[in-house]
Amino acid sequence: MTGKTPAPRIFYYSLRHYQTTDAIMEAALKEEGLTTGQYTILSALKRFEPCTSAELARRQGMTAQSMGAYLNTLEAKGLVERSYLNGNRRDIIVRRSAKGIEVQEHCDALIVEAEKTYLSTIPEEARDDFVRHLIMLYHR
């Protein structure tokens, strides 16, 4: 046995990066009492509202059951509202409440600061390239 250990695979670093950024986001969002998942749903609603729970679930790549659980929690916190579309009980529209908009905007500011701190470890001239490459991998 040689004693030389091979370098970790790129997916190892990718997973560790996700775990690190998730922990940073959780810490930033703690002030508002939200999880990263709940914040993600509010952010998606900002882009897609009003929409049905099923549409939101598809756009976020999750099951209708998982989305329902998130929306139940967010509704209990007063952050989202559901209403019937044209009185049809089968078509339920979801949107952020006034409180949800306020909380989501405050969380956006918290996340922007967390991102700035996190990216400060990368030389300034390399940050735009780093972000651009992350976006390219995301859209792959």
C-alpha cells in the first residue's frame, strides 16, 4: 500500500459546497424562523405567483405532497394564502401574503449579506467567473 490517498472527486466537493451553503443560509434565516426550503418556496412564489400548488411543485422539482407540507407550514406562519380559482374547489391558487412578501424581502437582504461574506474568500476578480460557472452547471 502506497500511503498516497487520491484526491476527492468533484462531486465530493460539490456536496460539501452544498452542505456549507445550506448551513450558512440556515444561520442567516434563523432570525426569521425559516428553513432554507421554506425560503426557497417563498422565492419561487415571488417569480411565479399566483400559481397552483401543483404548478409550483413541478417548477421546483418536488412532489405535490412535499409542496403541500411546505405550504401548510408557510400558511400556518401567515406567509402564504390559498384561494379558489373562479370558485372551483379543485383549482387552488397560492400567493404570498403581505406578511410573506415582507418576510421574504427581509430574508433576501439577509441572504445577500451571507453570499457577500461567503464569496469574500474568492479573489474579487474571480467572483463573476465563479458565479457564471455555477449558473452554467445549474442550466446543464
